[in-house]
Amino acid sequence: MPYVQTRQYNADDGDKLRQFVSLDRLVLQSRTLRELIRFNLSVAKLTNQILFLADSLLIGVHMVSYRTVAAMIAHSSPLGLHRDQEEYVAVILSELSHNISGGENILANGPRDLVEKVNLTEEFEAILLSKKGMHQVVPMSSSNGRPAFRNVILITLSPFPQ
Ligand SMILES: [Fe+2]
């Protein structure tokens, strides 16, 4: 599936057409995904009421797997502190290898006002992001050189058309 972020929101890969593998049909039809979306819509009704004033809502689901081995560094895009393009972003941990180092989410009020470093460690543990704050994922490496991974599900909500 093609995915494009604007350069305004992604200085590293903005305005580039990036290809993501489509979600597996079984995942799309799964009760787990339906419940995750339903739950996030309920949360957004409390936290982002303005979203529901739009004609329609664009629901994004991205499953991202950061993988690293040996001395390789895995990182998210964009690399540094940034705001996402979407009004509502839920970052949900789905799986984590014991030997991943990094991957924490840094939350900030601005480029020089770091607030907190959050480390998701439990399955389905999540953080919610909005355009009000900035965030960054700490680059990841393997603590023992063996293959390491951190898998997250991103559920995003945006007014549509934007
Ligand atoms: Fe982001």
C-alpha cells in the first residue's frame, strides 16, 4: 500500500511514496483489530471530539516491525522529535524481543522541553499522541547481537477529507 507523509511532518521521508505491505486479510477480519479500533474510537470521542465533526473519519492501521541484528541500528521515520500528521495516534505494543535495546518513546512539549521517556513493555500497552506535543522513538539495537525486534500497531484517526 502506498503511504505518503508531507515534508512538513516528516523531514526525513516526507513527500516520498513509501510502500507498506497490505495487512493480511485474517488480520483485517480479526476480532482483535476490530476491538482495538472500536476502543480507540471510544477514547477519541473523549479526547478528540473535534474529529467527529468531520464528514468522515480516516482510520489508519499500520503494523510496524523494527528489526535489528549484530551492530545494526533500527530507527523510526522521522528520526528526531516531531509531530505526526494525524490528529490521534495510538502506539500499541504488540511484541517485543527480550534483547532489544532502545525503542522508548520520548515525549516533549517542544524541541528543548522534553517531558518524559516512556517504555512500552507489555503486550497491548499503549501511548496516545496528538499534535499538541512532540515525540520521538529512541533508535534500537540488539543487546546481544542476535536478531531483535519491536512490533507496534499504530492506529490513527484523521478528519476526512483533510
Ligand atoms: Fe511519529
